Amino acid sequence: LKKDMNKIVFGEIHRKFRTIVNGELFEKLAEERGDLKKKQPASKLYKEIAENYSRFIKEISETEGFDKENTDLPALFIRDLIAVIDLPQYELDTLDDEADKYLHDNLSENKYYLYMIFGFTMVARLSMLKYEKNIGAESLKMFMEYGLDTIFVELIEQSGLSSFHAERIVRHIRAFVFYQNWWRDYENEGLLLDLSKDIFEDINMASILQINEYEGKIWFNREAFEDLAAGLFVVSVLEMLRNIRVAAERKKEFKKRYRYIQQLLETAVESQYEVTEFLKLIKEKG
């Protein structure tokens, strides 16, 4: 019923959203990832995407009665999109060999991954329609309230993936939107503990991590956790490439964020993927 109501109430928002979330465009973006030429925001493709995105956010602004439209958002969105498309071509080994290898080992060209990362980019900055800075929790709230998640499910199913995979991709999009600023949303002291607590208490994450109870203990899936950690790192690198220009600062952040991810992965192994033990070990490590 809620899905049907969303189609009625937010029908025009959905129509404009489909101009940037559709199979034809996603196929073009996938092809762009294979093109080694530097992407130009002023090119015909990206100008058209920016115009469609602008109409989409304008519709939301008018629906919500916001005082003014954030006219900077389309350009920011295109910059985000190009960063995602060009990410495989970035060579960051001068910043840190190990971190660069981990990053590129976790980039993929399969449809599952591309739909997930493109989807994240399409909705990550929605909160900036309301606020000056991007707030992951608010962007996720708007993504869900407008029923935009259902459009992704439909698109992914139309692409030939199963409904199971469609739902799983959307769950990951939701997770990466919510935790997109994970390295700065928590105080440095206790960052990994607070982040981990939130993740394990998150209903959406319970499905992603395949959390289950067995013999009185709560367990999570190794591969699912490794995929989540890799995704969190990719999201943080995208932000770094967009916003940090000074080489020394970029190197510092690249190393630091990678170190956080490695600590999560090492602790998962030590805990044998049991939630209570994982949280205990993370707390002990500080």
C-alpha cells in the first residue's frame, strides 16, 4: 500500500528521478568507466545528466516547499559521478602501496557492483536540499520517504538480476548513504567502537551481514563483512578525491582511513565473526 501511495504522491518526483536512474544511462556510465579519456563535465552526456538531475531536485524542493533551491548541487553531483567513473584509473600507490592495492582489488566492473556505486552517487547528497552540508542519515531518510528505493529495485530487476539481488543492492545503497561520512561522524577516540555498535544494531545491516544466532551467540558472515568494509573504504576514497587537493593531506587521510578498515578486518578474524567478541576486542584496541 505504501509503495502504491508513493507512486501517487511522488509521481512527478519519480518520473524525473527515472531520467537519471535507468538502464540506458547506467549502460552508458559503465562504458564511460572503460574510456581512458579524462571526463569533461561540459560534455554533452554530463550536461544532459546535470540538467535532468537539476529538474529532479527542483521537483523535490517544490514538493517540500523549500525556501530556495540549492543550485550548486547539480555540479557537485556531476563531480561525484565522474569520480566514481574514473576511480579505477586513479593510481594512488604514491600515497600508500598497500592501501592502493586494497582499493583496486575491491573495484569491480560487474553489474552488481556498478549499480550499487552508481545508485549511491545518485542519492548521496539529497540532504543538501535542506542543509549546507551533507548528512548521511538525512539523505537516507529522504531516499526512503520519497520511495526512490523502489525505483532502483525495479531497474535492477529489469536488468536481468533477481529480486534477491535487487533488494540486496538497494540495502547496500542504503548502508553506504547512511555511513558515507563514517570517518568523521564519530569522535576519533572510540570511532571504530561507536561505528561498529551502530552497524550491529542497524536493522538494515543485520540483513547485509547475515547476522544470526547459534548456540547462544550472535554471528556475522565473513564475506559480507569484508564486502561492507571494502565499500566503506571506497566511499571514503571518493570523498577524499573530491575534496582533498593538498597531496600531503590526501596521503595522510588515505593511510588513516585504510588503517581503520584494516583494523576492522583484523578484529573480525580475531573474533571469529562473533558480535560480542568483536565489540570487546575493538574496545580493548581503542
